[in-house]
Amino acid sequence: AVVSTQSTGEKDRKNIDMSISAVVATHVLASSVVVFMVIASIETQVIQSKHGFHQPFLLVYFSTSCMMLFYPLLYLYYLYDSKSHYQQLPNIDTLTQSTLITEIRPKKPSFYEFLIDHFENFTLQRIFTLAVPFSFLWMCSNYSFTLALSLTDVASAIALEQTATFFVFILSVIVLKETITLFKVISTLLCFGGVILIAIGDSESIKGPNHSISEKAIGDLVVLITASSAALYMVFFAKYLENVSTSLVCVCVWLGSIGCVVFLTCWPVLILLSTFKLEPFFLPQNTITYVLIFTAALASILFNYFLNFGILRLSPLYMRIVTICSMPLSFIVEIIWFKQSYTYLHYLGSAVIIIGYVMFSVTSLKQTPVQSTSEPES
């Protein structure tokens, strides 16, 4: 079982009991992140390239806004949980001796109390207030990379986006006081090196449009915005929510709040993009495109759920390394499904990434002394 405690001083923020079940659970979580990330990415690419629905901001806005659905799902879970575990306390005037002897379950909480039960010293208003800046980082990270691809080379964009790994690495040391070992440094560099090899392979095999120096400079700057936004989101999400329970309810409340904030605040951007012809608004022309949009949104929601859960349960740096592993899997899918061919640098880079992930996983999940309490996690 995985036993987690809060970090103090220079210690890691999470201590992981290195049992077989913990290793299996960790890699199932990592695999879920990678699989749903690849599904969402490939479907989004197909929607834009093969179905001509090139509206990246609308796609990001739609998939993020769909996370509002976590709230009705939580309400259904609340009704089920209340029926299974709670009952109203009997009136004191009607208590009998047999009633007193019978076990009395806790009083049924309200839906509001149920939502914030897993957040220590948090109110729902504070959660939504905290979600506002994180929603901005969320949209910057998801939209800016797509925008950058139209301004700079794919190879340059992929390589620069991986600076997020180093941003997360540095911020984890400064903000989260994460312990740095030689193995962590080497494995992180291996993953980054694998990405560079893939980027070089892309530059040799992909003949994209010629961009001017000014376009490339702007595109590279936008990619750095992507990397910094992603790093800030992951690290400060772990920092501000380090004391909350890593439960289904906690992550769903957070993502539902992000979805609500994006839905209510980002629609003017759609109007502005359409008005200035930067992203003219139009609806899909066929049913298949609608199906792909909804399935891509579902895959994106599941990806973000497992990613945010992993950030709280493990660490931002670990989950950042996990996301890099989506590149080898995407190659496999494109080879099988789209008959895509790749250079030896793609295969070499993928192998280096896998080696780096295995090394990072081993050193991160190494058994450390854990002081567990007798109180079960709520």
C-alpha cells in the first residue's frame, strides 16, 4: 500500500512505501496518463489536419469547460455515499433504550460540506479563487504550444517545450524542497536528450513551411511561455494543495472548479479571435468530427485527472517525466494506425527516454523511512 506523509524541512514532500502494490499502482497511474495523453493528442491532430477543423482555442476551451461535469458526477456520488454511510440522527425525544444501544451513524453532511471535506482549511470560495490564476496558466500552456507550431519549426518547438522539465526541476527544489540525487539529474538529462534526438529526427524528416527569422523568434518565445506556464501550474498546484487529501473527490472538485472558471471567463477570447479573423468560428461539417471532438475531450479530461492526481500523490517532476514517455507511445500508434515512418533518431531517442524514465522511477520510488499514523486517510 502507498503511505504518504507531509514533508518537513529538506525532506521529500511525499514518502512512498516501496511495496509491490505501490510500484504497480504507480506505473498504472503513469500508464493512464501516457495513454490518455496520446489519445487526446492524436484525435486533436486528426480533427485539425484531416477534418479541417482548425480551431485550437475552441477545442481547448471546450475540453476544459467539460470538466464542469465533475460537479453533477460528484453530486450523484454524494447521494450514493450518503445513502450508504449516513443516516439522520433520531430525535432526542424519541430515543429508546434499544436505539441508544444501536450504532448511530454520523449525521449526513450537506453537499457543500461533502465537497470541502477533503480540503484542509479550504472553503469552496477559496478553491474557486485559487482556481482563477491556475486556469490562466492552464489555458496558456494548452493553447500557446498549438499557436507556436504555426510560427516556428516543429523540431524547435518540441525541443524548447521540454525546458518545462528543467523549470519543474528547479522550482521543485526551490518551492517544494525536493531532494535532488545524482540519479535524478542523470535520468532527467537522459529524457531531455531523448527528446532532442527526436527533434533532430523531425528536422531531417519533416519538410515544413519556411518561416522568417522574426516568425521563428516569436514562435520560440511562445513555446517558452508554454513551458513556463506548465511548470508553474504543476509546481504551485502541488504547493498550495499539499495538505489536501489525494482522493477522488479532491481532484474532481479542483478540476471542476478549473472548468467552471474557464467556461465563465474565456468565452470573450473566442469572440475576439473570430472577430479579428485569427480563428474564425464555424461548426463541424460532419458527424465524425463531432464524435472525435467529444472523445478527444473525454480523453483530455481523463488525462488531466490522472495527471493532477499524480502531482498530488507523487511529485510534479515525476509526472513531468511521465508525460515525456507519451512520445514513444505516439510513435507506435502512428506506425500501426497511420503507417508513418520514422528515422533511426526517433527510435534511439525513444529508447533513451524509456531508460531515463526507468532510472528516475527507481530512484524516486526507493524505499524511505516512513512514519505512518494509525489514522486512516480520509
